[in-house]
Amino acid sequence: MQQRDYIERMIQQIAAAIAALLGKVAAGELVDAERDLDAAWSSLGLRRRDVLRLDDATVRLMLASKAELAARLALAQASLEEARGARAEAEALRARAAAWRAGNA
């Protein structure tokens, strides 16, 4: 029961962080959005740059039940990259998010 409550709180925190991040992206506050993204990854106990260096199977294995949260963060980062004009990076992040989610299916 405690673990379930913990996961539910984490989901709510990540969802709130993503909403704030996307608001900053929409407002053109990209540096602040990136800081929020890093903080959200930290709340999962990871650093974004480290996760993005790993292959998808390793990420799924490391994150287990948190893989869906990581996928949501990757999609938020894709929006950030899109706002920067980095479409190829955004598409790569979307593909990774899909791969991380596929491991939970």
C-alpha cells in the first residue's frame, strides 16, 4: 500500500512538472523549461543526460514501473526540442518514449 501511494504521488508530481514545463515552452521560456525537465528527472532518481545515453532496453530494465513516467518526460522534452527547431531530436525522443512504453505493454 505504501509503495502504491508513493508511485501515485510521483505520478502526480511528474504530471504537474510536465504541465509547468509545457507552459514555459509555450511562453518561450526554454531555459527555465529545461531546468524543470532536469528537476523532474531528478525526482525519478536519474539524470536526464545519463538516461538518454542508454539503450531503450536498459532504460526499461532500470526504470521498471517508472518507464511510463520516463516516457512522459521524453515527450515533454520532445516539445521543448520542437520549440527550439530541433525536429530530428524531437522525433528521436518521441520514438524513445514509444519504445519505453512498449516495454510496459
